Amino acid sequence: MAAAGAEAAAVAAEEEKRLPEGDPESEGDSEDEGDSDSSGDGEDEEKENEAEIQRLEEQLSINAFDYNCHLDLIKLLRQEGELIKLRRARQKMSELFPLTEEIWLDWLKDEIKMASESSEREKVYELFERAVKDYICPEIWLEYAQYSIGGIGQEGGIERVRSIFERALTAVGLHVTKGTALWEAYREFENAILETAQPAPGSVPSPEQQQVLCSQLEKIHTLFRRQLGIPLLDMEASYAEYEEWSEDPIPETIIKSYKKALQQLEKCKPYEEALLGAETPKLAEYQAYIDFEMKAGDPARIQLIYERALAENCLVPDLWARYNQYLDRQLKVKELVLSAHDRAVRNCPWTVGLWIRYLLALERHRVDHGTISEMFEKALNAGFIQATDYVEIWQAYLDYLRRRVDFTQDSSKELEELRSAFARAVEYLKQEVEERFSESGDPSCTIMQNWARVEARLCNNMQKARELWDNIMTKGNAKYANMWLEYYNLERAHGDTQHCRKALHRAVQCTSDYPEHVCEVLLTLERIEGTLEDWDAAVQKTENRLARVNEQRAKAAEKEAALAKQEEEKAEQRKQARAEKKASKKAKKTRIGDKRKADDDDDEWGQEEEAEQPNKRHKGDGDGELLEEDMEVEMGLFGRSGPEKPANQKEKASTSRRDIPKVLHDSSKDHLTVFVSNLAYNMAEPEVKLKELFEGCGEVAEVRPVFSNKGTFRGYCYVEFKEEKSAQQALSLDRKVVEGRPMFVSPCVDKNKNPDFKVFRYSTTLEKHKLFISGLPFSCTKEELEAVCKAHGNVKDIRLVTNRAGKPKGLAYVEYENEAQASQAVLKMDGLVVKEHTIKVAISNPPLRKLPDRAEAGRAPQFAVPRQPYGARGKGRTQLSLMPRALQRQSHPGAKAENGMVQNSPATSSKPPSEEPKKMSNADFAKMLLKK
């Protein structure tokens, strides 16, 4: 007993070293060491902390489910040493949320330090019991067991320690990487007890002492044998320790069990190594481990790996749902199942599916009605993020209440409670939910439909059912045929023919989606059960109704055709206006030399020559020089150069591009190439600038900027790398701001071969952890928005939406760590005023983009016209024809511009007269025009 007491004293001494940060004594020591200036600074800091504590407490009084606010408050109180307030704050947080391992360990260490009397130790035991229920954490269990050793001097202290160790082994003794520490601590405790039971040196033990020694030795043997049968890391060392400790040879059965455990450990090692090497949240690695254990089929190991995964991913609803489903269907242990469900809804209160499963589990395990009703009320206050979630939770609770009713009795307390709940549900959706979401979430009135079915089928109260259906139809459902047929079927099953006929007559009059179907059902009813008068009335009513419907449809078709015609006319007008505008611009740029004289009717070439020569000669001294000044030389991707002006650097740069060899785009290198667009048109030396920018991704083989016919940069280019991985890495530079504009980087893909190829890096579906914010002032920066958003949770990313010029559009996307923080941010930030602008905040759920009209696509030409070799976008608008009309020929159809590179058509030295003549360059035209 002396050794055990010494160990307990050592543990207590170790705990004394672990003082909280805000311990008053430690603070007093630090104050004594400081001077008056530091004391003044400390007082200012203390006042600031007190103000912040007050602010956090007020915020929690408004929204008690603000997780981060709880954490900040606890941190400040611990720093200030406000132990009473700190205990109260931790208590409130633990009632709402399961606490993490770190929070529990800090709390426990603070309480252990203050616990001196036995009554206070009991409170610490109670706190440990609460801690081990939140998550399965080996560290907390080990701390619990070590703390209990300090109480072995009390009555039943040793048995209490053993009980805690046994529970710890049951909970985490199978933990492959951390279970060994618990087994070793348990053995050390038992060895300490063995030392106290040893007789004094030189004395002979009595029979009672000998029995105690044998019993204690057997306990240690049993612990060794149990541990060696479990696959744990470093189990070889445990086996060697057992060989050294045991005086007898290890039994063969233990050796076999040990070898089997070693084999199982080898199977587990790849999964454990994957977890060690993976980054948070490790969901894929844990799921693979879970699948492995599920195939093995050991319930204890399956439960443990699920618990390990949840300890690191406690805010993943799907993981909780799978775990709870396994417990519900396989283990079916009440305490275990209900505990898991309770922790699930406390971690993910916004997930309605977890609440529904919890209610079903409570009912399945026959929990009292008061507890289930209380849990349902908590679910209503959980803050779901969709209106339909409230419909689902109400329906689940109403199903439970319906199963409690004994419908063989005409009236009962349970039946009245069910009817009251139905009425409350309808009113709740109408007021609470519709006020918050601007919709009830139940447009088809499914809850009222179920209420009507219960009244008709189970209570034989068709009058109430008809009242409910009448209410349903007044909520905008009278135009739907399926709603009337639901009511009709209920009347056929539990009502009478008269009400069936009445319902169908109203349906014929009101239905607008499928009136033919309703008319057919009415005629079928009268054919089977009606009189001649009923038949005639039904035929007349259906014919009149269908005639009106057909007339309305014809009018609607005519209106739609007229609108389509108007749209076509408007489109034609816009097309004509564009053509006229283009023609007027071209006419303005037509040179005076293009006005040809008609003096000589014999030679058209002479007419062209005489018309152009006088207009050029007054500009310079030489004919050749004059022509070269007015001449524009086609340069394909690298554009044209204007008149040579040595004093103008821009013209020099343009002229220098003529000397760059023309490079054809090789589509076989698309996997090595990225397409860069949305660059500034005035970017100087884009080749040099972009090469420096992309060299960080890998060795750049070539940068091919695209220039206009005038030699100006067009804002996009192609960057080719030596390796494919470099091109993939370059895609990460997408949206990088370059000279004030977001640069777009995308894979190089031929749209002609892949017309459906789209590049968009952001999700276009519902993301419950991401917010969409609109109405922001254009001057709002990313840092300013982050300062507003981080008060409601941990912000992972913020994206301000800009136009192609990089100017803000007043929109932003804010990504939080989880759905809970995002939902809280919506509640707190929607309608907030930022720089005199009221912002709107919602969960990110972009609308679907409209698909292109197939009909219009079908009207496109079937045969593509080859592009002419006039640069990246065809013939330049300012290009003038220098060839006389008499000599104009169709350009070579084989010339093709691809990705801005112009391929010269092959020219042959001699062709038959029937073939197209050789294509002439601008220089050839100059020689012909100046030739006398």
C-alpha cells in the first residue's frame, strides 16, 4: 500500500504543476516582478478583457448556440482567473454542445487543482463521467484512471480504480495506437498493489498472505494475456516484458493468440499509416478503415473506429447517420444507441435527419412520452436552414403520436393530443416557418392530407376530412388534377357517391393542368353508377370545359407564335442595324484613292492606277516609299505594322514583330499548353511579362501572345511548357491579379472538337457551409468583409466577385468551416448594414443556367465556311483592297487560322489556266501598280 500511496502522491504533485493560466497566485507573482509601468499596462489590459467578457456574455444571451463565442468567453475567463464564472461558462457550453478533448482536459485539470476535500473529489468524478460520454478519448480515460488512484485510501478506493480501468479498456483498450498506454498503466497499478502485499524480508507469509499474493499475481498474468490477444502497436515489447516478468513459460494458447493478433495488426497497419500521413479531416482514410472493420465484423472494433472518426469529424452529419444506423440495426443496446443519437444532434443540430432518427430510436427503446416530446421541442429550436426541414420533423413527430393512439376507442387522451398536434403543426408552418423563409415548406399541404386520411380512415370522421380538403384546395391547389384525384379516392374509399360526384364536378371546373384526365374519371364514375340525367350532365360539363380549354390553348399558342415572330423580327432588325453600322464605319475609313475614275473604258487596270497615283504622290518624294507608307502588311497572329515612324517606339515594336517567324499551333501539344486571357491590352512586352509569371510553375517552352492587325496586344496568349505537370500547376494561377485585372488561365482545348467544354472552378450546386452575400458597397475590401464574418465562425475563404476588368460587383462568397457556423452567420448577418449598404445573406445555391435553344441551334448552317487568312478574327475592319476588281479572285480555301496562327497556302510555280492563279502578296501588287 505504501508504493501505491507514493504513486498517488506523485500524481497529485504532477497535477499541482498544471496550474491554469489565470491562477491568482501565479498572477500575483508576476505582478510583484513587474514595475509600475507594466502594472499600468496590466490594468488597461484587464479593463479591456472585462469589457470583452461582458460583450461576449451579452451576445450569448441573444444567441446561446454561438459556439465560437463560448470558446472566446472561456478563454478570457481562464486568462483572468475568474474560476467561478469560468465554471459557469463551461457548464452552459457543455449543456448545448459536446466538448472537445482539449476543453475537457483543461476543465478537469482546473477542477482537480481546487478539489481537496472528499466531497469536492466526488464532483470531479462526476465531471469525468460527463467527459467520457462526449467522445471516446484515450487521454481523458487515462487521466480519469490516474486521478482515481489518488483516492485509493478511501473506502473501496482500490475497487473503484479497477472499475475505472476496466471501463477504460472496454472503451479504448482496442485502440491500435493509444490502447497500449492504458494497459501499461493498469498493470503498473496492479504491480504497485502486489508490492504492498509482499511480506517483510525474512518473514514467512501466512496462508492468508500467500492467497492474496497468488490472487494478485493471477490478476497481472490475466492482464498480460488479455493485452497480448489484441492487435496493438509495440505489442512485441509487451510480449518480451511478459516473458521477463513471468517465472513460468508462456502457455501455448497465449502464444497462438499473440501470433494471431500480430497478423491482424499487420492488416491494420496500412490503415493506421494512412491516417498518420493524411491531413484533416481524413474522411476518406477513416471510411476505408471502417469498411475494413465492417468486413471483419467485430462490433467492438467497428464501434471504436467510428468513434475515432467522429472525434476528428464531429460536424459531419453523414458520418453520424451511418454510425447511428449501424448501432440501430446491429448492436441495439439502449444506452449505447441513445447516447450516440444524443451526441449526433448536439454536434449537428441543423440536420433534420439526425433528429428524426433520434425520435425513432427513443420510440424504439420505449422511452417515456414526456422525454420524446421534450426532444421534439428541442428539435424545433435547433435552427434548420430549410423550410422543408420543419415539415419533415413535424411529420415524424405526428407519426409517433399517431402510433400511440388506440383507434378502437371513440375518444382518448392520445387522440386529442394527436389532433391538437396536427392543428399546431399547420399553424406553426403558416406563422413561424413562413415568416422566416417566406414559404411554409409544404405547398402541397401533406400534413393536412395526412390529417384528413387519419380522420377518414381511422376515426370515421369524413365531415372533418372534407373540411380539411376544402382548406387544402383554398391554398392554391385547386388547379392541380392530382390533388382532386387524391380527394376523390378518399371519398370513394370512405365517403359516398354524392360527394364523389360533387368533387369531380368541381375538379372539372377548376383543374388547369390535366383537365382531360379529370373529365375521364367523371365519365367513368357516371358510366358505372350514374343515372341518364347524371350522364348527360357529365357529358355536357366535360364537353363545355374541354372546349374552353382548347380555345384557351389555341389563344395561348397564337400569342406565343406572335411573340416568337416579334422576337425574330427584333433579331432581324438588330442584325440589320449591326450590318448598317458596320458598313457606315467601313465607308468612313474608305480612302480617297478608292474613288476610281472612269475616263478610260478600254483598260480597267489603268483606271485603278490613275485613280490611286495622284493621292499618294503628294505625301512624299518617291513612289515606292509612298506606297510602303500606306501599305499594311499581314502578319497573322502578330498583326500588321503601320507606316514606319522611327521616332515612335510603338511603331518600332510593331515593325519588329514582322521579323518573328510564324509558328503554327500544334494541337498535339495542347496538354502542355494553357490559354491565358483577360489581360490588359496595354501590357508592355507580354512575352517577357508572362514568361516571368509562369516560370514558377515549370520551364516555359514558348509564350505566344496574340496581336491585332495593327500590331496591338489583344489581351490573350498561349503559354507552352516543357512538361505536362507544369501546365497543370499553371492552372492554379487562374484569377491572379495582373496589372489590375484578374488573369484567366484555362486548359488549351479546341472548342470545335469539344463544343461542350467549360471551365469553371467554383461549385454551382447547394453548399450549406458557404454564404452568398449581395448588396455590398463596391469599396468593401476582402479584409473588411472578413472582419464582419469571422465574428460568427471560422472563415476558410472569401471571394469577392468582380467583372472582367477586376472591378467589384458588390457580391461575395464566404466559406465557413461547417454548416452550423454558416447557418448562424445567415441569421446574424442578413439585413446587416455595411457602409450604409444593407446586405443580403443566404446559403450559396446558384440557380441553374438556361440551356441553349435547341431549335435555334438546329437552324445553324450545316457546312462550315473555311476561315480566311486575315488574322485571328478574319478580315480586319480597316483593311483596304489594293487589287483591281477585274483581278480579284477567291482566296485559297485551304488557308486556315488556328489559335491565331495563319497557315500560308502552298503556292506552285506553274498551274494550268483552269486553275486558280497564284496568290499575290502586297509587295507584288506594289510592283504592278508602280510599273509604267
